[in-house]
Amino acid sequence: MKTDFYTKAMLTIIAACLVYLTLKQAAIMPVAQAAGTTQVIVAGWANSGGVVKPLDVSPLPVHSQ
């Protein structure tokens, strides 16, 4: 009977330690945070063949009423 209690106690301690280690490592991933703003200018795109197509920069017509 003492052996059964000892085995259950040791397995419970081992399981608790494994849960602790797992949860501790899950918190290692840092939260993503922005360092600041960056201006992005789209100048074109590449098609599936890798050919770069420039962006058409002609102004759009504006109709005011």
C-alpha cells in the first residue's frame, strides 16, 4: 500500500512539473509590437513570371458638381 501511494505521489509531482514547464515556455513568445510608423510607396508589382509592372501614376479624373 505504501508503494502505491509513493508511486502516485511521484507521478503527480512529475505531471505537475511537466505542466509548469509547458506553460512557462508558452509565455516565451513576445507580444508583437510596432516600433513606429513606416511610409510605404507602391511603385508596381510583379506578375507570376517575375516581370515587374510599374504602377500607372496618371491622375484620375475628378468630377465636381
